[in-house]
Amino acid sequence: MFIFNGLKTFSKGGIHPEENKLSADQPIQILPLPGSVSIPISQHIGTPAVPVVERGEQVKTGQVIAKTGGFVSANIHASISGKIAKISDEMDSSGYRRMAIMIRADKEEQWLDGIDNSGKLITGIPYSRDEILQKILNGGIVGMGGATFPSHIKLNIPKGKKADVLIINGVECEPYLTADHRLMIEKPEELIVGIRILMIALGVDKAILGIENNKPDAIEKISSLAGKEKGIQVVPLKVQYPQGGEKQLIKALIDREVPSGKLPIDVGTVVHNVGTTYAVYEAVLKNKPLIERIVTVTGKSVKNPGNFLTRIGSPVNALIEAAGGLPENTGKVISGGPMMGKALNDLDIPVTKGTSGILILDEKEAHRKASKVCIRCTKCVQVCPMGLEPFYLQNMTMRGNFDEIEANRILDCIECGSCSYICPSNRELLDYIRLGKSTVTNLIRERQRV
Amino acid sequence: METKLLTVSHSPHIHQVQSIPRIMYDVVIALLPALIFSVYVFGLGALMVTLAAVLSSLFFEYVIAKYIIKRKPDILDGSAIITGILLAFNVPSNLPIWIVVIGSFVAIGIGKMSFGGLGNNPFNPALVGRVFLLISFPVQMTTWPVPFQDRMSFADTVTGATPLSIIKEGIKNGESMTSLMKQIPSYTEFLIGSQAGSLGEISAFLLILGFLYLVYRKVITWHIPVTIIATMFIFSGILWLGNPEQNMDPIFHILTGGAMLGAIYMATDYVTSPMSIRGMYIYSVGIGVITILIRVFGAYPEGVSFAILILNAFVPLINKYVKPISFGEKVKNG
């Protein structure tokens, strides 16, 4: 932990790009139901889910359409009611064709019985730890900050390990994105209940919610509510990217350093995003599975940047239309934030559980400057939040010296992009580091097989 | 809209504005006050030498890139301009122009382009040029014009010795420190810069002003300059406390002989300094210690240039063995 102007932050590296939170004051709007949705069976890290419906079948909103395909996996639910139009391989945000289930909407939406879709706040938690975990598993909840790791596994603590504090990630350090910000302003009561559910699931009596200081309204709102709760603490943080990185956030909030190659549980904590926390609240107390999420649609050229409550599987096009249409001079459309988001090559691809935002850059912003020679300015080393030497990792990857990059901890890289962002020579640092990482991962796998 | 092709590339999709030319021109801006002051103190000669050094550096860079290495010359990236200014800052303001041009050739041709140009040279190019001149033209390189004399003429100026050489000679001749102190300007004059010396090294104050600008613009960090000056201060302080009759006090050492120029503008050269903060400390302490060793025990009255070049040679070694401590590498929790 590092204290700056009385605000906590992480101690190693970091950058502060222009925040550009254009849609911070836009209330969450409900995106009109699309005529059809295309729901990929793999929206999470791990094994894809297995479809349990067939073409032509009638499904209701919230019904399971694909079940967990293994231990690290998540259920997939129908996000609208209607007829299964087809089950086929479709393009998703990865750029690959992967299996998706397409539902054509009914005239009148029909919800599955037992789902409470009202906005009524429920605060009593009558469930045991195991019941909560089962409901989270049933609800298909995954990490909604972007990593999409199935939440029930994170909460299922391995034998011999113990958590003593729950960390809630309300940092939203990516420029432009405001989905978590709006959620904290508009659903603070629900979030507090969600945090209490997660505390029970984890068996801890302490939770810390970290929010960056550029969201004073959210900090104030949640702090005043948390003040009445036992064991929930809200901590404002200095604005610094990548503070939303799990390891950076743990360091900033409780000053523990997750050892290389280990998980947060190894230092006694588990981190969940506020979006996930809200989804957990809905899954546990309202029986509502993860079928919608808040997506920020933003960009300097966008007519009406906003935050939209969007059904999973809705096409990105529909979101862009809702924000005023695709600007003439669009150069790049990004799923996620500008630092870690994925550039899309097709706007028909569906919104998934991990889609936090759609960012539109104009032709000028989309243009990547030509790479020049490394002048050894050390800026990449100084900003790396993992304390690595990006220039060296790039260089050694280019030369194919994979033993050297493995010894220099390339696998610790969190791909935050700070090095490429800061490089005055516009070098393709992260591009090569990604190549190096995947090569080293494959080499290690091969070594283990032998 | 259907036919519109979108750009697809890896993240990150935004980039900061600082580019190589912006960094280089920031350095030039930081050096300008000292240059203007030097013209004020030494007259036209200072301007002529600086112009000659800059123009000939640009010329050699262009010609070598285009006709020998055969690649697109990029002389406006600012790096050759800095090499030229720094070379000029390290020579007397009455140095004959042809010697300046030889210096530029050695700096750019041998010091920089022979290793592949920007980013590849192991030694600071301006210092390579300077040391080459010092060894090849010892008389011209140590004939210092006296400040505020003959400012409009160029060739035959009144000359005098630098404070460091006055002290060095004096001690060799067995003069007492108290009598020597009377022959050199006061420390306030060192700070302002009205003593004899190389073109750009005289005003410690203006050089420090440039340092603050560079730190503010995030071009350099404080680590290297502050560590070098602190090391020089502590090491010369120890020697001074041990024998005040034979050694000058630490304030004298940090204000004279290009200590500030070297620490702020030459040792911080990106290409030839270490990549990690811990490496920078080792490098800077080395420069500070060797500078004082040369000044006190060596043959030359001043040693910053040699010290930086010597430590430049150690940089690859430092980079290999001194790595930053990565996150989660050495963990002490609780």
C-alpha cells in the first residue's frame, strides 16, 4: 500500500490516462428487447456450457439453455423468451466462430416461474452458505469485471486455505467506462445486500469496497449506507490505472502482495466486482439468473453516450443505435475499455456476460502510430505494475529466447497495456509479450507432459 | 455502413502524447537558458561554437544515415541537436570551429552512428566527442576565455584558468588552501555562473532550472542527478573533513567543473544509462565516486566526463544483473 495525498493506491508502476468518463451522469436506461438474441455457450473462462435445448423448442426468459460443461464452467440462460431458432457456430468478440444458441423473441415476453423481476428490495438472507453457493452456480454468475471467471469457484475455498476479508472491486479504472459507477449510484442498497451474501458465502465478517476517487458521488452514497452495516468498509482510492487489477487492488486496500503464480486466496482474500455482487444479489434473493448486464456505450464521437441495461445476446449494433448510431468517421469499435478491450471486426456479435462497454474511436484515434527504435528511456519499466521489464521481454520474444523470458517472469504480466501506452516510440510491447506468454505457456505444458 | 471496414488491433487502444521528438525538444528547451546565459557571459564565440556543433552534428547524422548505413535519415527527431548542444556545452567558447566540427564527427560518426544510431550506442556521443578533443587538442581544450571580456571578438580572447585547475595546480605547487581560495570566485558567483569554464557548464542555477523543467515534463526522473550530486558531496566531504588544507570543500565540488551539466544532462542520457531504478543508483554512485577520485587524485583537474564514460561501459552489466524486484517476487506479508 502506498499513501498519496491521504489516498491509498498500489505501490508499483501505474499510469493515469485521460479519464473521459463521458457517460458518468447518464442514468441506466433499459435497452429495448431485441427481436432475437444469439447467446454463446462460452462466455466464461473454462469449459463451454453444454446446450440442453433443441432447435424449435420454446423457452422462457431465465430458463437454462446450456448447463455447466465441467468444474470450471457456468450455466447459460435464455435472456428473452421465444423459440430456439438455431444452434450454430457464430462469430463472437474473440473473432472466432463458436457455438451460440439463437432465440427468436415472442410477441409477449414470458418469464420463468419463480423469478422476481420487480425492483423491490429484499434485505433478509435466509440461506446457508451452501444454499447461496448453489444459487450462484445455478444463476450462471461469472466475474463481470471482464475476466468472466465463474464466481462459485472463487467462493469455493480449497481445503487448508482461509479468507479473512472480502474485497469488492468498484474501481472501474478503465477510461471511458461508467457501468460500475452508475450501478453503485443507482443500486447501492442492493449492492450492500450482495456484499453481505458474499460475506456469508465466504465465511468472513469483514468486507472492503474500493472505489477510485473520481467517483465521489458513488463513494458518498455507498459510504452512508455501509456506515450502518457491521464490517463493511468503503475506501476511496487514488485514481491510477490498473488499480482494478486484482493483485493491485489487494495491495492498495490491505497491503498484501499475492506471490507470483498464486491466487488472492493465498493471502486470505477473494475479490469480486460490484457488477458481480449485484448479479449475486439477484440470483440469490430474486432467483434471477445472469441474463442482463449494464453496458456503457461511449466515445468522443458518439452522439448520446450512455449506460444500458442490456440482455445477454443482444447485438452490439442495437446498443450503438440506442446511443445515436454509428458515427460516420468510426475507425474502431472496442468491446470493453480502451486499455484492455478487444477491437471488434463485426458489429453483429452479441453482448456477453463480460461486455462492460462498447467504445467507439474515430479514424484518427484508431490509427496506431508507427513503431520506432527503443531509446531505452525506462518508462515501460517504471509504469509496469508487476515490476517487469517490458522492453526486455519484447526484445527476447522477438529473438525467440523463451527460456530467458520465462526466467524473467513473463507469465506474471497482467496485460494491462501500461507499457505500450507509455512508450514514446510506440513500440508493440504488449503485442510481443502476449506472443511470448502464450509460447511459454505452451512450452511449460509440453514439459509437464514429458 | 455494411462495407465499412473497422480497424482491428490489440489493446491498448489509446496512447499517451509523449513522443521521441517531444522528449528531445524538451531537453533542448531545458538547455536554452544556460545557452543564452553563456552567450551573455562569453559573447559571440559561445553562439558560434554551439551553432557549428549543432549544424555539423545534423550534417554528419544525415550523411552517415543516408549514404553509409543507407536508411531513411531522421535528423529531426532532435537527438543529433542535443548531441551538438551538449558537445558545445563541454568545450571552451573560443574553440576553433574546425576543432568543433571534428568533435561533432567523432561524437555522431564514432560515438553514435557506428553502433547503429539512436538507441544502440553504448557511450554518450557528446562525451565521446569531448574526450576525443580533450586528448587530441589538450591546449585548445583547456584555454578558457575569461568571462565578460572581449565578448564581440572570437579568436584572440583574454584567457584564464578554471577554478578546478587553479586549485589543482596550486596544491601541486604547495600553495596553501587559504591563499588559493582568494584566487577563485565566490560560491554565489559559481551558482550564477561568472567563472571561467566550458561554454555551458558555468551556471549551476540555470542548469538546475532546466532539471526542474525536465522532471516536471516527466522526461527524466530525479534519481540519477540527485544521486550523483549527493555522492560527490558526501565523498568530497569526507576527504575535506580528513584534510581541509589539501582538499576543497564539498560545495565547491558540486558547483564547479561541469558537475551539474554532467549529472543532469549527460548521465541521464536514456540510451546509455541503466534500465532499473536500483541500477541507476549503482551507476550514479559510481559516477560520483570516480569524478571525485579523478579530481582529487588524478591527472586531470576535472573528471565528470571520464566518470560517465566509464560507468556507461558498465551499464550492460548493470542491466543484466540488477533487475527490478517484480510484484510478488519477494513477499513479506503480515
